[in-house]
Amino acid sequence: MNKNINRRGLLAAGAALALPCPALAQTAWPAGRPIEVIVGFAPGGGTDVMVRVLATFLAAELPGANFVVQNRAGAGGETAYVALQAARPDGYTIGAINTPGYLSVPVSRPVRYDRTKIRPIARLVDDPTAFVVRQTSPYRSLRDLVEAARRAPGTISVGSSGVGTDDHLGLTLLQAASGTEFIHAPYAGAGLVKNAVLAGHIDVGGLNLGEIGVLGQENPPLRALAAMGEQRWDLMPTVPTFREEGFDVLMTSERGFAAPRGIPDDVAARLQDAIARVVVKPEWQEKARQLELPMAYLPGAEWEAQMPAQEARYRRIWETTPWN
């Protein structure tokens, strides 16, 4: 009997040794395995470009890391957030999250993702929303655009990255502040909005300042009428704010990283620390300037702590000027 007990004990001990130890698995991360990064918008937009470039910098900070970007566009980011929360929380699937959509879409309709199952890792960018037109557009200023919309309600089209995104909410606020009516044209990402403006498919594009791509060009094909930040961006000092143009509209897009909520704390910390190291590097700062990224780093916990107040603001907007 004792022999049987000892034999069972040895077998159990051997089985335990054969199983991966959680502490060792965490320490080994990223262990040369691919890390999937889910982006909820089509290629070519501000989020997609930021993630792809940052991935190369992060790979240098995390030996063995191999980041693979997966675009899962649709439903204002919801498709990506659903995939993110359903992924194994082992550090090998992370994703980009964008506000206001991440917070505002659930205000207007039921969604399939639950923010309690998603853990913000770090915010990188806080990018003012802007209205952008072709250089040949007859609208030379935001006031020109509003006056034209008042003369012909429901005839001027404005593209956005989807219902409930910052571009769409900015349009909603402008309509309420100016007594105008525009045609809302939602797309699956900022890259598609930009192309639609350039092709003349829409009159105005709702883009963030960092998505326009006009810095350093002598004759850029697009120009920003105005931006929805609290103040002018120092990289685009000639672009006025909506407030300067007479319309009290504030809206920005935050972009950062998140993971499934159950990600090990040490893996989340290593990822956050790697991002924090990257954003202070002169090489990254120069690349961010080239990409026109308004950097605004925040650790994940601080970013998440701000979200309830933001959500409350979007709920107030919905209650007074519901979007659809």
C-alpha cells in the first residue's frame, strides 16, 4: 500500500513538473512567439499607422517580440473589441482602443463587448478632431462651410470613421451649435475617409490632425478648416480651433493599447514600461513628428481612471443631441 502511494506521488510530481509553471511562463514572455495586435479600423488610418510604426520600436525593447497587426474593421471598433476581450489573456494578443468610440458607442446602442473584460495598457495620443477639405474646395473656412450648410440644409456631406466616433460626435455637436444639417457618411476608417475626400466623393472629411498628412508639403492636396482641440496644435499653428471660429465644439481622439483583463500583471507592466521607454526616445519623437502624432502618454491605470468622466460627457451629448 505504501508502495502504491509513493508511486502515485511520484507520478503526480512528474506530471506537475511537465506542466508549464505560470511564473516561468510569465518570465519567458514574449518567448519569440508572435504577438497579435488587433486594430479596429481599416489600414491607412491614424491608428493603423501608429500601431505599425510603434511595433518596430517595441520589438527592439522586448527581445523576442514579433508583433503582427490584424485589422478587424467594423462597427466603430466594436468588432475588434469583441475579439480582444475573447482572446486568451496571456500577453500574446493585445489591441488598440480609441475613444470616444470605445466609450460612446455603448451609450447609443447595445454592444457585444464589456469594458470590465478589457484592460488599458497605455495611452499614446490625444489627437484633436478636424474638418478637412480638398484644396480646391469652395469652403475656405469653417464659417464658410456653416453658412453654406445654412443656405442648403442636408446637402453637404461629411465623412467619419463610423457612428459614435470622435468625427461623428464632433459633427453632431457642430450641428447643434450652429443650427445646421449635414449628410453623415460613415466609413470603416480614417484612411477611407481621406481617400473619399481626395476623390471628391464627399465634401468634408472628419479626420484627426495627425491623420491629414500635410506637414512638410509645399502644395498639400488637403487643408484643415478648423480643429476641435482646446488650443491650436503647435505643429499646425495656422489651423484655428472651432471655438476661434465661433462654435463651442471640443472633441479629440485618444489612441492607445489594451489587453484582455486577465493578462498577468507582470506582462502588462513589461508592456507598459516598454511603451514608456519608447515614447521618450528621440528617435520615436522624430518619427511621431513625421507621422503628425500629438503625443500624450498616460499609464493604463491613469487612462482608465479618466474614462468614467468621459463616458458621462458622451451620455450628456446623447441625451441632448442623439446621434444615429
